[in-house]
Amino acid sequence: MSFWEFTVDASYFIAAVLFIVGLKRMGSPKTAKAGIKWAGIGMVLATVVTLWHPDLDAGFFRYLLIFLAIGIGGGGAWYTAKKVQMTGMPQMVALYNGMGGGAAAAIALVELYSHSAFMHGTTVLILAVVGALIGGVSFSGSLIAWAKLEGKMSKTIRLPAQHLINAGIALLIVLLGIVIIASSDGAPVLVTLFFIASLVFGVFLTNPIGGADMPVVISLYNALTGLAVAFEGFVLGNPAMIIAGTVVGAAGSLLTLLMAKAMNRSVSNVLFAGFGVDDGAQG
Amino acid sequence: MITGFVALYIFMLAAFTGYEIIGRVPAILHTPLMSGSNFVHGIVLVGAMVALGHGEGFWETLIGFIGVILAAGNAVGGYVVTERMLEMFKSSKD
């Protein structure tokens, strides 16, 4: 193990500890403000050290692209997050969560297109494909949630026989997923189709849900993004992503149940109440 | 690579940790915690950086580039929003 390999692994370990301690501290009113700072330190540490990651032995151009992308994404998010009104917070959480889901899906796509995901056995391949699906659904679903809360989608569009269409897309996703996993190379066309289908599924799943139920849905997508991040962590062999993603997946799932319970609704009620009904919950 | 039962153990223990963290949390902290955990999965940034670093050809590079933009937005936006939420929470409590 080289010096930098050790440094990266050790830093990821410290970051994982900081995330868990930070989240734990966020669970109590007295320590909540310190908690987010602990997690923030972990994030900065992991990000900086990743520049020396052994799988990232890229030339100057790649580093330039990385810095440029972090500047665009981070700068844009910083500006919008500082500017938004307090009442607009929930949709911003949805927006940033969707971005995380999209990032997880992007990792899956790169690993599938480049065939890296096909080199480590079937389990890794399945995780890559399922992670792409969950990340894609979370991405488009969160964007719809954001658009609805932001008031950009005041009218809920319902197609006739929406649940039949949804079932059809779900079936298509399962079939394409099996074909990709069974094939030895995963044709880029199939991977692209699979990803588009998961985006469409996320849109159709979120579209009928009314604004009042959105916090529960955002929390659900938050948990799903965490799970997608964990799955892609397995694909990349990245323990920081595995641990942080899984912790968020579990914590987010429980939070979703608690939030639904606080509203006297069940999660399946929230998700499927709008299907096939004209006067479902609307915000 | 982390595979087989070691992977399963890590997954199980991390899931248990996440469950335990939320266990006895007052309802008023649910939304900040959702936002905080939204920030934590911004760690996807490190994976996106690696993906952009080793993607080959135009399309893989472009998707990796978009991935890093999205991941950075998740991490930075998640942090700022959570901090602002907790700020408000504190001042309304005092």
C-alpha cells in the first residue's frame, strides 16, 4: 500500500466517523449546530484527499475539469442556498437531494459505459444497475417535487390509465436491467434506454402527489439517494460512500416513516393515493 | 474491492447505525435531520470525481463532468441549507 493509498483510506475512515458523530449530534437540539460542522469537516477532508486517489491518476486536463465542475456546482448551490427564503427550504432540500441522485446515476453510467462495472463480478454489476435506477428515479422525482413546491407545476397532469403506464415502465425497467446484467458488455443503447426509463418512472411516480405530502416524498427520495450512493460505493470500492450512503439510507427510511406517521398517513398511501383518482391530495 | 460477506457486514452495521441515530429524535428536528442526511450523501462527490478522472472518450467525460457538478451542488447546497435551518431553530428556541 502506497503512502497516498493509505492517506486516502485513513481520511475516508475519519470522514465516516465524523459523518456518524455529526448526524448523531444533529439529533439533539443542544448539539445540532455543532453536528453539521463536524459532518462538514468530514466532507472537506474526504473531498480534498480524493484529489490524490489512486484511481484518479489523470492529467492536467482532468483536474481542470474537476475543479471547474466543483466550482460550477458548488458555487451555484452556495448562491441559491444563501438566497432562498426560509419558506422555500423544503424544495431546496429536494433540489440538492435530486442532484445527489443524479450524481450517483452519473457514476453508474460512466462505470457501465466504460465496462468497469462488468469486471468485478455479477454482484457489483447488479449494484451498479440498481444504483443507476434508484439514482435516476430520485433525480427526476426530486426535480418534480421541487417544481411542484416552487409553484412551477401547479397543474397536475394525469394520463389516462396512469397506473397501467407505470406498471408498463416498471416492467420495461426490470427487463432492460436483466438484459444488461445478463449480457457481458451491456450495449450503451440499452444502458441509455434503461436510464431514460428510470427518469420517466420517477416523473410519473411523483407527478400525482400533492404538495402537502411532499415532505414525506422528499424524505423518501433522500433515503433512496443514500442507498444509490452506497451501491455506487460498492461499485467503485469506496468505503466512505458505502458507509455514509447506507447510514443515510437507513436513517432516511426511518425518518420517512416517522414523518408519515406524524401526518397520520402511511407511506404507501402517500405514494399511491393519487393514482387513478381525479381529486387526490393536492397542494 | 470490498466484496462478499465483508461488504454485507459493513452494509448491515451502517444500516443499524443509521437506524439508531434517528431512534429517539424529537419531531421538531425531523426536517433539519432530513436536510443534514441530505448533506451527508453529498459524499457522492468523491465517487463522481473518480468517475470523471478515469472516464474515457467524450461521452464518459461529459457524464462524469455533469456528475461532479450535481454532486458538488448536493454537498454545498445541503450544507448551507442545513446550517441556515439550524440557525433559525436555535434563535426561535432562545
